[in-house]
Amino acid sequence: MADVVNLNQYRKRRRRRDGDQAAAANRVRHGRSKAERERLRRENDKAAKDLDNKRLD
């Protein structure tokens, strides 16, 4: 005899799995790595510091 399958639960699991896969693909496509974020932050801090050092008071 076959097991009874709740189709609503099956659909929910499939939808979550598909959503998780899409989210992972979007993170790869649109996200930045931690190293890239840190590099950008350091560059911005250095640019602001250099600008402040050149300011005539």
C-alpha cells in the first residue's frame, strides 16, 4: 500500500526550496563579498581623510 502524501505540504516544501535557490542565485549575482565591502569602506575613509587634510581653514 502506498503512503498518503499531503499535497499542500509538498507544494509548500517545493515553493520554499525554489525560493531558497532563487535567493542564493540573487545573492551571488547582486551581492558583494565581505572583502569587497571592506575594501570600498577603506577607500572611502581614505578619500574623506585626504580631502580633510587638504582643506584650508
